[in-house]
Amino acid sequence: MTAIVGVIGAGAWGTALAQMLSSDGRGVVLWAYESEVVAAINSEHRNPQYLPDARLSEHIRATGDLGDLAGIDTVLVVTPAQVLGKVLSGLTAPPRDLVLCSKGIEAGTGRLMNEAARAAAPGSGIAVLSGPTFAHEVAAGLPTAVTLACEGGHAQWERLAPVIARPAFRPYFSDDVTGAEVGGSIKNVLAIACGVVDGLRLGQNARAALIARGYAEMLRFGEALGAQPVTLAGLCGLGDLVLTCSSTSSRNFSLGKALGEGRSAAELMADRTTVAEGAHTAPVLAEMAKQRGIAMPITAAVTAILAGASPRDVVAQLLARPLTAEQGA
């Protein structure tokens, strides 16, 4: 009998992963914070709040009780990054493997998600799933490739790959958990920046330059934390960066676009049903970079805009920076 998989978090991405995992008839237990989401998934096989266009598999069972995940060996964690540790601390029986699918850095502590998960569920093996993944495409069964970074190396990969892989969902092995997390966190901040460029109508040249210079920031920060550059050149770094910085399907890009068009961060964040993780990550990332002496001017610019600075003024300041060599600066 095919083992049941657990998913914690029934936002768009968590629901899409549950749908993908159930596509071979596997049972999926999906934990949701909102009781109305639990009710809709179980009675209507839909998640109208977060993924309204997807008809969900009958193999998905939603629950609001973390205790229902007890005894499940593999659990994917797809909560907002800022509450991941708190939610995981509520597990009555941590699973053998936690696969972290949330992207961000914890405010107040500067912890990556693997560090927060390890503190909350010290008995579980940690893996990170990250890459260029729009939820609605995964739910629709469109081809997707991701990085699956396993702290337990090939032994953990051999357990998890058959559980997660599907014909249209292809994981690639890595043992660089830090690199996978850094790529997924920083690309959200850079997507806000690209959205600002789009909102200000600064053109495609500017966006391409920002992606390239943002990728340089990702490399500098990642290497300072011990990430492997080859990881950041892959699906969970450059691949995710290109996707997220190029489409209004990205929550972070859409937030940046609205900021560039003149709306305030406070208004936008209060009005959003779903979470743009880059808005929470940017100030934490900027402070970590400052403490470590890592040059991250785009990250600092996004942080300033989120704090209320004029997008046009911030862009002007970026363009006025001293001229320098492309590599190493």
C-alpha cells in the first residue's frame, strides 16, 4: 500500500503540492489553519480562498488538527516562513522527514527555515524543496523541476525522491540545504525589486540588469553563509529568480509592481490574502548583510521602499552609485 504523505499549510503552494502528491492515488493529509478551508476541501474538493481554479483530488483529506499527522513518515511544511517554527512546535510526533517548502528568513532571529525546523522538531531529518514553481501550474500538472536538498545526503534522498517525484514533477538531488534556502529567500526580495522596476515603467533592460546584479548579491550572501555557488546557479537559485522576477503570477513581483505604481507598503500588506514573503525577508536580510559587511544595495533599496521611501528616489540613488568592476562588487 502506498504510504500517506502529510502537508502542513493549505495556502496556494501547499494545496498545489497536495494535489501533485495525490496525482498517483496516494493519500494526502493536508493541515490548514482556517476551519473554512478545511471544510471546503473536504466537502467541495476545492480551496476557494487560496487556489480557487483547481479541482482537488478526493485523495486529499484536510484537517485542522496537527495530531492527525502522527505516524506519517514524510511531511512537507508549507506554512508562511514567519510562523514555521511555531507551527512545527505543535507536532505531537515529529515525522522521520520534514521537507521544508517555505521560503524566507525568520524575523528577529535571522534563522533560516532549516534552523527553525531543527529547533522545533529535533528528531526529524530535514530536507528543503525549492525551485521555480508557480502553484497554479503545479496543481494543473504542468512540467516542473525543483531542487531537493537533503541534509542526510543520498540515504535521505533515496527515501524521499520516490515519495515526491511524479511524471510532471521532477526533483534534482543536492546536499546543500543552506544554498537551497538562501536562493529561495533572496529571490523573493529581488522579485519585489523587479516589480518596482515594472511599476515605474523603467523597461526590460533595467529588469534584466537588476536580475543579474541581484544574482550577484545572492552569490555573495550565500557564499558568506557557506552555500555552494553551483547550488545558486541551479533551479533553487537562478532558476527560481528568473521565474519570480518575470511574472505577475509572483506575489512578490505583484507587490513590487504596486509599490512602483505609487501604492504604500502598509496598504498593500494589510490588503493581501496571501503572503509576499520578500516583504518580511528584506529587512532581516539587509541587517544580516550589514552585520557581515556584504554589499547588497538592491536588498537595501527594497527595504527602504518597504519602509516608505519613494521608489523613484531609491532607484535614482542606485543609479548614482560609484562605477566599479562587474565582478566582486
